[in-house]
Amino acid sequence: MGIDLKMKKIALYPGTFDPITNGHFDVIERALGLFDEVIIAVAVSQDKKPMFTLDERIEMINKAIDHLDNVSVVGFDNLTVELAKEHQASVLIRGLRAVSDFEYELQLGYLNNSLDDTIETVYLMPKLQHAFISSSIVRNLLKFNAKTSHLLPKEVQAIIGNMNSCTLQ
């Protein structure tokens, strides 16, 4: 039996994931078809004032990905390219829903490349049925106690449903 000299391709999928949606999950599944391992990197993102704590977001993601192989979750509060280096990830995954996302994502990709030109950015689109979903839409619906089950992985919906409603205010 020979030694496999092929290097493992590790991709980092950074974001706030406040909360993780079916669109995010679709991008994760697509990334798993392209890479050996996907690390979901959950940003602290205090500037965005997330609805859910870092620990809650990590728990939601862990429950949603429990059945997937070669996916892990980490929290972070440093530069994305630094985190990628720490985890030997050579690719950053970014999701694109609409043309409106493209300009921001392109600038971010160029910025990351200027900081470390050994890390590539790959843009993945979710399936059309998930293209309109964003975490901010979900958060707005949650504030009004509206239906979100069609927008979230069932495991995430269950966690949110079990949370105290005052947490969501």
C-alpha cells in the first residue's frame, strides 16, 4: 500500500451565522462536494450585535451538521486569513445569493488575497429555492414570532423554538 501524497483540501466557511439558515447549509453541502474538509468559522461579530450568542450559534450549527462527515465548527475573533492558516485551510468559501452580494464579496476576496495570496476564495451559490434567505430576514421574522421552519434546518428551528422568547427580543 503506497502513501497518499495528495494534500487534504480544507476549506473555511466564515460568517456570523446568526442563525444558520437553509441557504448556509446548502452552501456547506456544496462545499463538501468540492473539498475534503469544511470548517465553519463562526465570527464573534460584536459590531453586528448578533441576536444569538456565539455559543448558541455554534450549538445550532453543531446540531445541524451532526450527520455530516468532515465538517467542524470553530468560533473566532481574529482575521479570517489568520484563522485559515491556523487550520491549514487553503480556501475560503463565500456564499452569493444575488448580484447585490457580489460587490461586497469581491472586495472582501481582494482584501483577503492582499493579506495572504496563498489563500483562494471560492464563491458558491445556494439553490434557487434558498437564494432569498438571509439571517437578517430570519431574525426579523423571529421578532414577530412568525413562521421560520421553511428557512432553517429542523435542528436549528427546534433549538430556537425551545429558547425563552425574552432571549429573542
